[in-house]
Amino acid sequence: MQPVLETGAPDGFGLWPVAEAEPFGYLPLGGGLSPAEVGTAVMCIARCNDIDPGLDDRPPRPADPLGSFLHGLLTFDTPFAPGGMRVTDRSEGTTFTPGCCNGLEDWRDWHQVLDGGGPASFGHDPDPCAERLGDTVRLTVDAERSDSPVIELSVTELHDLLRGAERDLTGFLAAAAEWGARYLPGRSASVTAALTRALALALPLTRPSGTTAG
């Protein structure tokens, strides 16, 4: 299980260094990303929230290019980070991926599945679905298909996978905080706080000295 962010092509983006990314591809998030990969992740999340203030009470968009681009990310109460959890069964060659319109903030819905709270859907096109059946959790790759591939895990296995995925998210957040101090001085704290909201996490701890982002 990996938390993955839906990416888009940089298309001449120049506000900070970014890595190449495929449109509608997925970038696995974690503490081991390079600075350019972290830059790509922040770009994609900020771009997804780059929406002019409308009838809401957000302040006007600033005039400077950097402030303008970050405005939606910094002013939405719940910024959106497209993606979710990707689960791969290497033995069967089956991959469960988040569908369209699913966000990484929904990752806690997996705990509701573990608690027996009923099936949970994670987007559409495809329509991935997870449900608990006794001591087993069944992941259906596309619930709209009668012949959809499935992945079956024990409750214990999924619990362990979720703990690892949460570590990946917190590791990415710590890497993003370090990245922001370097590439977005003066805005690092506010960007980190916005990413924290987008990923439904607590604020990250400072990265231990002597470690790097990749």
C-alpha cells in the first residue's frame, strides 16, 4: 500500500524546481522523495486548488506570481490533493488504484472499513471499493464490473499496511517542510500547514539532523 498523488505535466512551470511527471500519472509519496519530486507534489496540489475566490469569504488573489499560484492552497480550509491509496498484489499482478475525484484526505476511510463500518468507495472510473467480510478485507478494483479483479487481505495485514502508509504520508510532510524552508522562505510554515490539512494529518516533526529528503 502506497499513498499516491495524481500528477500533471509541469508545462513550463518555473516558480521552483520540479521533476518531470506524466499527466494523470501517480507519484508515490514518502520521506525519500528528491527535492524536485517534492516540488512536483507541491506544484500539483497547489495547481489543483488554484481557483479564484468566488462567493466564499477568501481574500482576493495577490498580484505576485508566487502568491497568486499558492493562494488557493493557502486559503482553502480543506485543500484537495487528488489521489489516494494504491495497493498492489505482486503475486497476482493486481493493482487497486484510487479513482477520479478521490482525495488523499479520504485515507482515514480505510479505518472505517477495518472497524466494520461498511463498504467504502474511493472514486470512480474505475470504481474501487473496499469492504470487510469477517476477518478478511476485499478490495474490488472496479465495482462496476462483474468480473473485476479483487485483492483479499486479512484485517491484520491491512492494519499493518495502513500504518506503513501513514508513515509514508508523515515522512512526505516532513520532507515538504524541509523543502519549503529552502524553496519558499517566508511561506514555508503556511504551505506546510496547508499540506497538513490536505493530507488530514497532524503537523510534522522536524526531520532529524543528518537525514536528507532523498
